[in-house]
Amino acid sequence: MTLQEITDILGRSEFGTKNVGVILNVFREPGNTFIRPFIHDDETQFLRESDVLDITHESLIRNWEYLEQWAKEEFDNYTISLDFEQQLNRWVESGKTKGFLLSIGQLTYFENWFNKAKPNAYWIARYLPEDIADENKISKAKQILSNAQEFLKRSADKHIVTRTIMRYGAKRI
């Protein structure tokens, strides 16, 4: 994965490729060579956006507790996104009709996931099929993200009365 791809997936405007590169340099220094390309001299000190970064030690992956946790979270997020994508695709293919909006239970589940995972277009693009050209992946991912946000909003609008009653109780309303 390139430095630019890692930065894009982070999706945080306050972290540019230079910031991410500086942080990753800690793992590229002599004696700390967990990520390739290694730092050998002043010329290799700074990463370019197109530089491909590789984790070099498999033992690091197996033994690093945080990495294991992050990998599990990523897998869980990907699995949930597949379920969400099925529901989203049914709604889009139906012409965005009300009959295919989420039920209140599904809505709550997917809203919680969406708000926690905060998927962005670059994250979505990582999981698009390989047969989609790279230059088209981001625009496709942006369209999916836009549809997803609209799908969640319309589903929430459908359940506004039920949610209000659940929150405040029938007597207060």
C-alpha cells in the first residue's frame, strides 16, 4: 500500500502524507526496520506519496496485540459493510423506494456501525472488485457513500415517530 493510500484511508484532514510519513519513519529507522523501504541515508529519509510500504516481520503481525485487535476490527467492519451493502443495493435497485428502507432494528444497528467505523470513499474503494479500473474506484466509492448516507437518512425519517415515542414515551408526547 502506498503512503498516499494509507493517508487517504485514515481520512483525517489534519494528517497529510508528510505527517503520516514522519510517524511511519519511526518504523523505518536503522535498528527499527519494521516497514520497507528502510531509511539508509538522507535521500531515503522522506517518503514520497507513491512509495509502497511493506511490513517486514511476520512475527510483528502475530505478536503485536494492537495490530491483531485492529485486524479483527477491520474484518468485523468489512463483514458488516457487506451486509449493509446488500441492503443498500436492494434499495438502489428498487429505484430507492420506501419499501426497501431499513426496519428500525436494522437501522439502529447500521447507524451505530456507520457512526463508529466512519467509512470514507477511500476505505470503500479498497473493497471494490478488482475488475474496476483504479481511476474509477474513487468515483464509484463516492457514489456508494452518498447512497449510503441517503439510505440511512431516509430510513431514519421513516421511523421518526417510533423513535420519538421510544425516547420520550407516549404520555409525554
